[in-house]
Amino acid sequence: MIRRLSLVLALSIGACQQDRLGPEGAGRNPVPNAAFSAADEQRGPPEPYAFGPDFYRTGVFTGEGITPTGLDCSYSTAERRDCRGFLASDVDGARLDVTVQTPQTAGPFPLVALIHGYAGSKTSSGDIASRLLADGYAVLRYSTRGFGESWGQVNMSDIHAEIGDLRSMIAQVADDPMFAINPDAVAITGASYGGGHSWLATLRPTFTTPRGATVRIRTIVPIAPWTDLLYSLIPNGRERRSVDRPGGLKLTYVNGLYASGLRRNPQRPYPNYPEYFMGWHAWINAAEPTSVDPVYRSIVDGLAGYRSIWWQQSFWQSAATTRIPIFQIQGLTDDLFPLPEAKRMLLALQTIDPAYPIATYLGDLGHPRASNKAGEVDYVLDLTKQWLAYYLKGVGSQPPHVVYAAVTRPRTEPFDPANVIVVQSYEQLSTSALTKEFNGSAVLVNPAADPLAGFLWDPFVLEASHELEPLPEPPASPIVPNSLGVYEVPVAELSGGSDILIAGQPLVYLRAKTEAPRVQINVRLFDVAPGGTKRLITRGTFTLDNGLLGAQQNKVEMMIPTYGNMWQAPASHSLRLEITNVDSPYITPSRVPSVTVISKVRLEVPVR
């Protein structure tokens, strides 16, 4: 299901003449400078934000005059029509590598566009395509521009480039009578990068083909997607307001994915990343983010304004009318696109319309450190099949618009559907909250002499070390004395003697005092067994800046939300909270030296 990670971050100011620029923004309107403002507690859509121009590259390296267009159906069998070749995108004529498959039965067929993950190609997700074909759907797969054998350059799901390509490919396939497509029954799905495409496809759910047919996107099924790409890659701890203050870069994800997407294909002898994209990547690796820096502002505009459904006001203005059914699948153990990516959309849509047709599955799926157990993948695909059958073919009963949440179990334990909790709303995941206040203070020092203080807890290290779980406890503290705040509470003390099921996002409250103009504070929450081994439950990050600290005379009360999980903690275990300036290499540490005194630490754990 999720064969590749999807996504990367990159950019640059040096856009050349072929770069297309969107409309200029009319100014900025961030929320008031506060560690945790009322905006974070709202449920509805985001307030309008004036973004600057979009950077994207089209019109170059299109393959025109080199690669002929057309589809070859000689790959067909008695069971399926299988046609492969290249189609020219209406965006700029770029030749995209396409496969269209339909059952060898009489149409018309509902169409499912299946988009691959970042650095993947149209050959990804062949197992899902086979299941869809067996259920009577036509399936469109193509390599997005700059990946696989497709021409063009990667723009990372830009609404003007890749999302335009998506509409173009659907329209051309719908216009071809050979495929007998029902243009009134189209769905978009895909994992990660494909999930980002799926969400952004809702910006124009109805459009007209070159031959005058009306295409209607009836539903989307985004799998492990982002909804705010800026928050996913450079989180600042403000789930609804990623644009307000610069956060810390998810270093290993961004650089690993960036490297994996570099194409080395002698048949496509040109860089598949445009200059602005490479420049953005170089900048975020070299410079401390600041909201007044023009390069950083271009990154904010590009990632949030033109590649994230959360910030698209046109979507929110039409959502109550179009009511496109959505089945979103998000990972509880995905440290790239975690729970908040689904939560923000679910709560906002249900604020617009309490009966909005949206269902959510939360489980041990997605990017590292997720397990992606075969049993859970099959379980989710069965739910997806029921969803598509109803919304594309009108078959079966209407799927419930609920929240499914699977309790995270050890990687060696097979998936059990009995561990899936079903509730009517996100708020019903937890039934109460347990709180522990810790005495004393701790001193956090940045930079610590141990820049890899969080090495063992990096998602890629965890993914590569399955056989070591549960991980032995690493050294208790970094080399710099007192630069890690550690707080432990026995589960039995927290619960009154029983096991607990953590359900949702634990919150960390504290007071921070520092003279530094910029401080990054990271938290990690562990389940510690009596023998001392520990498992990572969840983590979070929050960035303070000089405006915030100056307004509070260098002292601020703050709340750090963690990503969340569904986690069973036995009464014999303890919860260990670690607070530090350094969670590298997962998050790039701040380059600003600081000494921060934290006190009044309080842990709030939602349970059921």
C-alpha cells in the first residue's frame, strides 16, 4: 500500500524566465504573538492569509518532438485492457508516462486515478490497481512530472502544475471512447505524495474535457497525506497556524526524500528538480529560519499557499455546497505526516457541516516509524472498497462517517481488528484526561555537546532497527550536564492503579525563561517497562521566537502538543517525559545558542 515515502522539501529564489508566478499577496495577517493563542483552540477553517507569488516550473524539458504521444494496448489480456504510453499534459505539453487499465467487460466504468508516492512512478501500487480492476473500476496511473519516465520537472504537487496535470490526464482518458469511462464517477486516491494530490484535486471537483464531457470527482481517499505541507516539514508547534512563526526542519525526512527523488536516467539527461526547488532545499539546510527573510517567506508561500489544501480558501468556501465525500487514512506512528494532518481537516469540515460525509482511519500506517502490517493494510483496503463501491457505483449501504482508531501494538504482534475503536467524532476518542504536575526546574542548553542526542529515536533509525525493539534505554542525558529535562510518573500513580489507554494527543505545559531570541523546545513521551527498556509513544516540537519572548519579559507559559497515539500503557510501567532543545537528527536543532530554564511542567494525557 505504501511502498515508498512520499515527499520532499526544496526551493530557491532564483526563478528563471520559465518559472510561472501566481498573483501577488496583499500583505500578511498573522495571529497575535502568543505561545498558544485562541486560534489553536478553534475548530473551523483557517483565517484567510495573504500569500505571495507561487514558484513553479513548467514549459521546459517537455519531451515535445522527442517522445511521441499515444497509448499502446498490446499489453492487454483476456481479463483486462492494458494500455501504456505517453499523453501530453494540457498544462504545457509535457509528456507524462501513463497506464490505463479497464476490465474486459462492457462499460461504462467508474474511474479511479491512483497517484504514486514521492520519487515513485506509475508502476507503484500495482497491488491496489489489481484489486480495483477486479471490482470493476477503470484505473489511471501515471508518473507525475519529473518522476519515472515522465518529462518535465518536479514541482511537489503544485496546484498550477501537478494538479493541472491530474485533471488533464483524467480528461484525456475520459474522452477516449476505447476506455468507456463514466466521467460522472471519478475518484482520486494515493499514498503520501498521492494523498497530497488527492486533497488538492478537490479544488476543482467538476471540470470539462476537451470534447465537452463533464468530469465529476465523486470522492477522494487520501492515504498518509499532508494537508499543510509547511507544518509537516517545518513544524512550529502551532497546528493551525504554521505560517506565523518558523519552526524546525524535519532533517532526516527532508534530506532523505530529496535525495531519493533525484532522477538518474540517461534517457532524461536534465535535472528533474528546477532551480528554485534546489535553492529552497539548500537554504533550509544552511540557514536559521526567520519570518523576515525573503527566501523563507517564499518557502512559506510555496508550501502552504500553493501545495496545501488547509490554506485554500476556495475549498472552504465551496465545501458545504460540494460536500465531496472523503475517507482519510492517517498514521498514528507516522512522524512525517502525523495525526494533526487529519484532525485539522476533520474538525474544520464538521464545523462547516456537522453531517459532512467524512470518515477517518487512524492506525499504525504511513511513513517510518509506522509498521504497515499486512493485516492492517488489508483491513483499511476493505474499508476503502466499501467506500468506493457506494460513492462511485451506488452499491451497498452508505459507509458510516466515523473515526476508526487502531490501538498501536508491538511490531511483532499481528494486527487484530478487535483493536480498532470506532467513535462518532474525534472528541469521543478520549473520555477523560489524567494530569501530572512535576516539581522543580531543569536547564536546557543549546547547542549541546551531543548534537545527536535523539539519534536512537529518529524515525529512520527506528525503522532500520526493528530487531532491537524494545530499544534499550540510551544514555540518561547528553554530554552537557543538565541539558535534558526528565520527568517520570508511574502509570499506576497516574491512573489510580490500573492500565491506561492513551487516546489522542498528550499535552505538555511548562514555563520557559530565557534570554535567547529563538528557542526550539522538543518533547518525547516514552513507555518505560520495569526492566528499563522504553518505547516511544509520541513526540512534539515548539519554537519560541524573540517577539514572543520580548512581550513576556523573557518568560512565557506555553503548551506543546504532541503528535498523538492510541497506546496501551500497563499499570506496572512508567511514563517518561523528556524535554530538550535537541531532537536531532529528526529535527534540525536551532543554530541560536541559548540557555532556557523550564519549570511548572505538567503532563496531560487523554485516555479512554
